[in-house]
Amino acid sequence: MCEVGRIKHHLKHHLWDPKSTILFVGYQAVGTLGYNIVNGAKKVKIFGEEIAVNSRIEYIEGYSGHADQEGLMNFIYSFINKPKHIFLVHGEAESQKILEEKIEQDTGINVTIPEFGETYELSNIIDNENEEDNEVKVQMTNKIERRITSAIRREVIDRLQKLKEEIKDMDDYVRQDLQDKELKDDDIFRINEKIKELEKQIINVIEG
């Protein structure tokens, strides 16, 4: 999703070029650099520098590791004994809602989209005369509020580690550029100003 690694260097050097084509072959989560580019952003920030998106942007959905709506519906239809109830626990909220409505309208199967911290209890409602009409009673029995847990603390540590890697990548990139004998004084001045801007942002976070 273009958030870390060498891909950011490739984008920085090719996004501005109208002769380049950037081909995306996988799902891009909302809020990521890849998502912004795929969805028509005219400018993006990479290593603190604003880069114009002039290249041709293409996207092949077929290589994504996630099934689309048609694939998920075919999966449901493939059951000989249809599920009594379906929980949707993955995907973006808007897409989940659309899929929920389609499943219920096309198959008659009830759908639940649980929220964070919810616990559900399932129990059978038995029809002795017709086993196929047996239903599943779904009842939420508990809900906890999101808290600062050890998992979130680990997430903070992971993000800090990624930030370190990003700074290391930026360090390598700047040093490579500075070794370019054809680099003009204006380019060096621009790089220096971007590093100053990054320093200010880091200081603001620390002092904030």
C-alpha cells in the first residue's frame, strides 16, 4: 500500500513523470499513500516533499487477495446446507453494509456486523416438523469499550520502528542524491529546506 520500503523511492522518482505508468495490483486500504494515488490525488507527500501525480495510474483488481462481492456471494451459494446466520467481520464499513443488504435480500440469510468489543451468543430455535426451518437466535451478551491495551502499546512500538526505518530510507535517499555530481545548488537547497521542515515537525510532536 506504498507506506514503507523502496516503493516510496520509486514513486518519488516516477510519479511526477507523465511518461511513467504506476501499476497497482492489490487492495489499497483507506488512508494509505496507495489509496490516495489510486483514487485520483493530484499531489501526495513523500518523505515530507510534495510530489505531483502526473504519471499514468492503472489498477488491476484481479490480483487482490480479497474476494469481491460476486466471489463472496458465489461462496454463500455454494453451500448445500445454507448458513443460518452470517457475521461480517472484515472490510470497510460502507462495503460491509452493501454486502449485508445484498446477502439478506438475495438469500434471506440474516447478517450481523459486530462492532469492537461485542460478544454474541448463538442458540438454535428448533422446528421439530421441518428441520430446514430451524433458526439461530443471535443475541449480544456483552460489549466492552476500547481501552489502551498492551496490544495498542505494541502497535505504538511497531509504528515507531517503522518510522525509524523510514528515516533510515530517507537518509540513504538523501545521501545518494548528494553524491550526484550533476545535482544543482538549487536542488541541494531544496533538500536542506525539506529536512528543516521535517525537523520542525518532529520537534512539534515531541514538545506537543
